[in-house]
Amino acid sequence: MNEAARSDKNTALPNISPNARWTQNGIIVAGGHEKGNALNQLHHPCGLYVDDDQSVLIADHYNHRIVEWKCGATSGQVMAGGNGPGNRNDQLYCPSDVIVDKETNSLIICDRYNRRVMQWPRRSEISWSESFIQFGNTRCKRGRDPMEYPIDAL
């Protein structure tokens, strides 16, 4: 057997008692107040993203929104959606994941039941109609512009 493949050669195993108990150190960083639609509640949280400042962005599936919880906050802030389920450009329908595009300072959201991926601005001074991009099938739309641009399939 190759020396590099042998795991017992250079591995130090800790001496842990078979009766050891792990200390529970978990803390609630978002939600924890029954399911609901208040800003201190979540309803089926799915994907999440932890930002550089330790803010947690959460795809709040059945509330049809993306919420941001700042470190130590007792409630979240709606960053996208939150206008009920739907397919308008200001709505989400059961979002399942969210990431941050740091280059454009925007959220990239998997909008599950609308079968689309949306780009949403993080800055409050930009409205969704100015910077909205929707990806789905083989077309890309910007804002309310009726022009369609083909995009490469991934």
C-alpha cells in the first residue's frame, strides 16, 4: 500500500472516553418562535447564506421571501419577496436557496415554484424594476424591457 494512502501512519487520534458527553452549545440565530409570517418567525426555512459580516440570509420558503438576520438580531428584514406567492417580478413562490453575488452586491435566488432564478439588488435605493434579471429556460429579461436576449445554457 502506498504510504500516502495509509491513514494510520501520521494520524493522531484523540483519547476520548467512551462515556464522554458532548456539550450542547447551539444558539438560535434566526426564528425560534413557532412557524409564522412575522419578522421574528420563519416558515420552512430552506437554503441560507452567511455573509462576511455574519448576517444570515434565509430562503423563507412558505413565506415567499428572503430574510436577512443580522448577528444578534431578534428579528429579520425582508430583502426580497414578501408580497405573497406569485410570479410578478416583486414576488417569489417558495424560494429554496439564496446566495450573494459580491461583484454586483445582489442576491441570486432560486425561486422554486416559478421555475426561475432571480437576481435581486441588496441596496434599498435601487428598485427591482431597475435591476431585475430573470433566468429561465433559454431567455433572460432585464426590468420591464420587452426585449429578450438569448443566454447560453449552463
